Amino acid sequence: MTRLARALATGGASLWLASCAVGPNFTPPPAPDVSRYTPEPTASPRTDADGPRVPRQRFVDGADIPTRWWAAFRSTPLNELIRLSVQHNPSLQSAEASIRIAQYNALAQRGLFFPQIGANYTPSQQQISGASSSGPGGQSPSVFSLHTAQLNVSFVPDIWGQNIRAVESLDAISEQQVFQLEAAYLTLIANVVTAAIQEASLRGQIAAIQRVVKIERGILEIVKNQFNAGSASQVDVLAQEAALAQSEQLLPPLQKQLAVQRDLLTALAGQFSADEILQKFTLDGLALPANLPVSLPSKVISKRPDVRAAEALLHSTNALVGVSVAARLPNVTITGNAGATGFNLAELFTPGTSFYVIAASMTQPVFDGLTLYHKQKAAEAAVDQADALYRQAVITAMQNVADALRSLQADARALQAAVKAELAAKASLDIIQKQLVLGQVNQVVVLNAQQVYLNAAVVRVQAQATRLSDTAALFMALGGGWRAHCTTPVWRDCVLTDAPPTTVQVSEAK
């Protein structure tokens, strides 16, 4: 039989079985009738032409996301850490075990399509009274042995498709577990990327504050020299020392956060905190992806693992309605047993010692206090619940993408403004520092300039990190690139194997 013929035969058998099963047949929900994520057409992030130049990003509508989307950040340490996390994170191993549990449960349910056969052998030694019937040879022994061997067979024909629907429900649960595993991979990788960006942000903030501290120490030396020369007061010296101490006070909390962030990355990699990862991250080591694929809403629904898991749950609950309907209909059970009995083991194989019983029974619930009726109604209500959860998952998916798009549009302007403010604050501080040497400004102006530059430097680092994080959030909101190129159900292989080239290159922004 050719492969096509086998496929047609299998499909025909499936349709025939489904047609014999009571209850509603499942139809996948249609894709939402929307063509975009925001009321207005999606516009790529824009910046002011007369402002400082910052990396640009462009939305590419309808393009697919590469499987290894995190490679767009062009960070070798990030790629290595994700590979390590995928190989060793226990949460993924737990999700993979959940798939096996669901698959074995579905296989176990399939066993009820076949007769259940059991074998039994019972040797016994019995004692009877002398008044009992004669034993072997016409004698009446008080003690003798009895051997009985038999096969027990029971079969419940799936007349109404109750077992078909049960298997269908369990298969849908298996599919749900697969999508939950996919979601676990996507969530883990997104968490690693976001945590790495946060580490880079903390390192950037620490470096910015250390630059300001160095400048403030230089200014303190100038003020002390002026005090020694009689051109500055002790109040000026104390004010500068207080400003320096306040800046230095900002470092320990950030260093604490950095240490905690390192522990988080180590845990995501499936390692104990004592075995800290070797990879370290800075903003300079993370490139901003320039071309951002934005899949169509219909594709997002087909690729978002949480949406597909909700659809599988809807399928499972829909099949359970058929199970509850079949439970209210007449049920037939066929049983039989055959065997032989004798006074010793050899007699089991002689004529005249065999026996058999074949029986059939039909059961029809007559009155159960509406128990089965209410169970059917509960199953139907579960379908309504699963349908609502699916629609909510779709709405949330659209919201996540819209939020990421709007965030990136705002991030570009925010970063440009932050860079502009930092450049202006640094230029102002440089001028004021020179004027301080010449004795042309007072200490209040110097303190204000230092504080403005400190705030501007930290805000610029945060804005840069926010743009990177929101880029990762867009990739995650679009469902990652699993369904675009991954052809194997073993998601780990998709992560650890380089993806084929895509039509859109998410290259480094220039």
C-alpha cells in the first residue's frame, strides 16, 4: 500500500469513527477578523531629525520571526547562556515529563478498544466428608487436589463512541502539554534575555555613577585648593563632600541588585548560586535589532503557544461532552471465560474437563437522581469556560503585541531625549568645572550641574536598556519563531541548532 493510500485509509477510518461518536465534533475557532494590532497603521519608531542620532528600528509587516530570534542581539555570551539554560533548566525537564505523562495516558485509554483478557490458574487442596460424592476411582477420599485453569475475556463495544471521545480528549491534553512545553521554552529564553539586559543596565548605571563620582572627586580637590588659598569657604568644601557622599551612596544598592541578578541568571541556567555563570553582559555587548518582523494577527494566533494551548484545552473539554452523553445511553458488555478443571495438572488437557461461559448484558440508566444529566451539563459548561479562556488568550496576545509596538515607538523618542539631556548636562558640567577653577561660579551652581548630569547619565542607561527589553518583549509577544522553521517536536533541538536563513535579517542597527 502506498503512503498516500495509507494516509487516505487512516483519514477515512478516523472520519468513520468520529461519525459514530455522540457529542459535538470539534472545529478549531477561526482566526480573529483583524488585520492589525492598533487602530492606526503600525508605524516604525521615529526620532527627531534635529536631535542626536540614535540607532533606528523598522517594523517589517508580515515577516516571519527567526527560530533563534535572540541571536539578533549579536551577543555570543547571550547565545552561550541560552544554550546552557535550555540544556539544564529543570522547569523544561518537568514540562517534557508532563508530555510523556499525557501521551501514556492517551495510549492507556486506547487499550479499551480491545478485549480485556486475563488468565487464571488455581490449584487447591480440599477436604470433604465421607458422605460426599465419590472422588477418583469411585472412592471417597477426605483430601484431594483440584486444579482449575481458565481465560477471562471482557469486551465493551464502543457503540456510542464514548471511548473514542475519551481518547480524543486525552490526545488534546497531550497536544496542550506540547504547547505548554513550547511556552516554557519561550518564557525561559525571554527571561534569560531580559535578565541579561537588566544586568547590562545595572552595570551601565554603576559605570555612569562611577564616572560622576570621579568628576566630583576632582571638583572636591579644586574646592579644597581654593579653600586653602582663601577663595572658598569651608561650607563649600562640606557641600561638595556631601554631594560626593550622596553619589557614592547610590553604588551599594546597585551592586546588590547586580549580585542578585547574577544569582537569577545562574538559576535560569540550572546551576547552583555557588557555581556562578561565566557570562557577563554590558550594553555595549548587546546590539539593537534593526529590522523587527511583525507577523500578521492570524499568524500570531497560530504561533503563540499559550493560545494554542487554550485551543487544545477547548478541544479536550469539547470531547468530554461526548463522553458524558454516551454515559446516559444503553451500554453493552460481553464477557466470557473458558477453561478446564481436574484433580491433577495432567487432567486439564483431557476431554471432558473443559468448560466455558459466554454472557452479554445491557445496562441502561433508568433513574439516578439526574446525576448523569447534570454531569453532561457540567461538561457543556466546561466547554463554555474553555471557549472564554481561549478568547481571552487571543485578546491578551493582541494586547501584548500592541503594547510592545507602542513601547518601541516611545522608546526611540525617549532614548533620543535621554541622550540629548546627557550630552547637554555633560557639556554644562564641563564648562562649570572650568569656571570653578577660575572662581567664576559659586558652589550651588556646581552642585546643581553635578546632580543634573548624574540623573541624565542614569536615565540614558535605563532608556537604552528599556529599548532592548521591549524588543525582546515584541519577539515574545509574537510567539517566537517556533512554528516558522522548527520541524521537530523536540524543541531543544530547535534551540540548539542554528536556524535556516529567513527572509528578514534582524541585523544590528546602524
